[in-house]
Amino acid sequence: MSEKRFVTAINCMDGRVQDCVSRWLKNLYRADYVDVITAPGPVRILASGEPEFMLASIQSCLTTSVEKHRSPAVAVVAHHDCAGNPLPREQQFEQLLQAGQKLRLLFPDLDIRLLWVDENWQVQEIKTQA
């Protein structure tokens, strides 16, 4: 029996976002499963570091996914109409970039993708300047 492949998503708790992100990640990484770490407004939590207990929970879940499921990648997801982080798209993009920078410091070997889900529930990758 072959080993199952995992990938991870740090996603808003909004169920409208989870299916499209899971499909996108499974297709990109040819993964069998997506470990989903949810929180209200996770990009806000990752960017600001507050509240600390939620940041610690996200980091702990990601560590488990990487160490136990051998997830090679994580997607950090922000989306249109986010109740947990009701900021304009441009501000959420800034938070996505900050979240990605912090995760790259904590998990330097992980492939980190920054995703935006628009009002039509389409996934768009936010490219960073390298």
C-alpha cells in the first residue's frame, strides 16, 4: 500500500472557503488529503501574533502536520467577506505577506503558498517578490 500524501491549509473557519482551497491544493500537490487548520481570520493572527494562544495553536497544528503527516507545504488563506477579519482585500494581502514571512522564519523548509479566495470562490495565488 502506498503512503498517502498530505498538504496543509491555514484557513478561515468559513466553510465556503475550505472546499475550493482543498481542491486547489490537492490538484497542485497531487495530495490525497489536506490538513486544515482553522481560525477566525488566521492571517490577522499570524501577521499580528495576537492573540498569542491562537498563534500558538496554529503553530502547534502546523508542526504536527509537518512532522506526523510529512506535509511539504502550507497554504495561508484569506478571503472575500471574511467575518473574522473584515478588512479590505488590500489590507488582507498585506497581512498575507506578513504571515508568509513569519512562517518562512519558523518553517524554512516548507513550501508556503499565499492564497486569496475571491467573491466567486475562485482561488488566486498571491505571488511574493523574491
